[in-house]
Amino acid sequence: MRHFTEEELIAYQLQESSEGAAIGRHLEDCSECADISESIAETLRVFSADPTPPPDLEINWQRLRGNLSVLTPESRGSWRWAWPAVGLATAALILLTFFGVHAHHGNDPKHNMAVNGHGPITTEPANPAIANHLDAAERLLTEVNNSSGPLDDATREQAHTLLLKNAVYVHDARESGDLASAAVLENFGRVLTTLDNEPPTSHGTWRLRLEMNTSGLLLDIRVLRQNDDLSQGVSQ
Amino acid sequence: MSNRRMDKAETEAIRAVLAGDRDAYRVLMDRHFCAVARVAFRITGNQDDAEEAAQEAFLRAYNKLPNFRQDSKFSTWIMRIVMNTAINLVERRNRDLSYHAPRVAEETSAADHTVRVADRQAGPESILLNREASSMRRAAMAELTPMERTAFTLRHMEDVPMTEIAAALNVTTNSAKQAVFRAVSKLRRSLTPVAGGLR
């Protein structure tokens, strides 16, 4: 008499077996397999569904609703014809970047990079300490983007310190005419202000991430940092 | 043909959302959020992460709604999205060892980040028994890999078909089945001290 394996008996108990009828007949005659089969059934009973905490629909809807953009038929259909345009625009951008980089290496020590639609920025390092500030900003935003619960006290303290310093860098950027950098740092300041003033709630960082587009801001900060690194390299 | 698969109210709601009425999405949320959050809870093991994953899934579904072809049910689609979202969240949490979200346990404890699910019908005796059983179950489940745990809980506790589990885990149906079988086998062995040895 061929005995069935544990795996075959598990499949039988989960009703996933293709030979259910044969196994059923076998279990009537084989006490050894019947014992294992019963042990599997007992395991499934023990690990049956526990109650789960019911979510608050109203609260969840309110949170979700704030993040829903209005969908329109125009926006739905627009991408089909927009792809060739996007392709052309990308090609043009690559060409511009290529020639821009070469022109830059040829004679102009300054270089420009667009930051999320804020236009070209001046990358003269007005203040060498800004590299550290941007570095800290990047680390904090990464932390915000990767956590959903409340931030720990050390991170909130860091946010407070950065907030105080950030105002100085915004001022410096404006003074030097670097409006794009100023805009990015101002956005960062708004995130810091929210972090500094809001009580630590379980969904604080999650909401912050969505409402203040911290992912986009992180990208801006990284571009700023890269620009700063490049300009440091050029000046050395 | 496609509309036969979808509930009429849901089809109408999707049409309204696509026409610019975002409040119509509430119909879909009212119908499916609890089930979606429950599945997320089975995967993540705690309420905060479950609700975050459920919300993220609904947000993703909303943004992808223009591409939803309605040849499958919205419930199937959103379940697939939430499984992915919840699994990703668990993996992210595993990488971030400093994160401790509240978990469900037999007692609420701030130190252990645990909360207790209210059971209004339980008496003192059953609470004691439940505590032991719950503790044992939790320890056994913790021994499973994320894939085994996900596949097992969805198949056994939520009755999700193997094909859907496989699609969400991005593995073949056979691999998903093997994960469930391995999970049951491990859990059965974990009962050895309780049952007095495997038979």
C-alpha cells in the first residue's frame, strides 16, 4: 500500500489536491496516513483566522480623499497623442544637455541645471557649509519617505535644528540671486516647519509625504547637492 | 460581457470617478476597504501598517483607474494591489530594523508596541486560554518566511485563490502552493510540544 506524503495530505486538507477522492479512500484504510491527515487538519484549525481590528472607514476616507486628484476624460485620452511629443521633447532635452555640457566645459566655469521647473540655477557655492546642510536635508527626507509612523525624537530634534539653519541658507540664496535654490530650500523649510509644529501622530509622515511631495523635494535637494558638488569640483 | 462581471453600482462609480467626480470613489471604498485592510493586516501583522497599505492600495488603484479595463472585478484588482503594497511594506520594515509598529498581542504594552483586539464576549477562563494560544501561534507564524506567511494566511484565512496569490507574489501557481504547503508543515511541527509529538 502506497502511503501519501505530508505534502499530498496538506494539499488534500486544503482542497488543493487533484487526487482528493483517492486520498479520501486511502485514509479510510490507513490509520498512519489518517493520523497525519488529522494532525494537519488540527494545525489548520489552530491557525484559523483571528479577529482583525476594524478600520475606521470615515477617517480613512477623509485621509484618502485629500490625495485624490480629479480625473477628467481629457487627461485620460491625452497621453495617447502626447507620447510622440514627449519623445521629441526628451530628444531635444538630451541634445540641449549634450551641447550645454560641452559649451560649459569649453569656457564657462558656471553651469546650470533645472530643478523641478524652477528654471536654471546658479551653482556658485555662496556658502561652503551648504553642502553639509543639503546632506543633512537629504538624510532627513529619506527618513521621512521611508517611515510611516511618527518620527523619533532625535529626527524631530534634527528637523528643528535644520529649520533654524535653513532660513539662513534661503536668505543667502536669495541674496546671491539663486532663486531656484531659494525656492527648493523654502519648500524644504515648509516641510521642516510642519515636522517641528505637528504633534507626532501615527500617520504624520505618511500624510506629510503625500501632501508636501517630499519625494519630489528629495529629488530637488539631490540635484542641488549634485550641482554644489560639481561647482566645488570646478572651483578646486 | 465585461459589465456582467462588475457590479452595476461599481461600474457606475468608476464611470463617475473617470468623469471627474472623485467622491464617487467612496462607493468602492465603502464596499472593499474593510476586506482590503484585513488582507493587509494578515500580511503586515499590525493595524497601522495594514491601514497604510490599504490606503496606498486605494490611492494607487484610483490613479490607475483610467487603465482599469473592467474585465475583472474591482475587488480582485484591488486585492492584488494591496497584497503587493503590503508585502513591499513588510520588506521595507524588515530592512528598517529600528521600526517597531504596534502588533496585535494578548495585552496592550507600550514597551513592546503591542495592542490588543477587543473581544467583548470572552470570559476570564477563555481569555487565559486565548493568551497562551495566541502567544504560541504568534511565535510559530514568526518562524515563517514573509512569502510563506503571506501565501498561507491569504489562502487559509482569507480564502484567496492560489492563482491570485501567485500573481501578487509574482511567482508561479505551483511555487505559491509550495509556499503554503511548507508553511503548514512548519506550523504543524510547531505544535509538537502542545500535541505531544507528531503522529
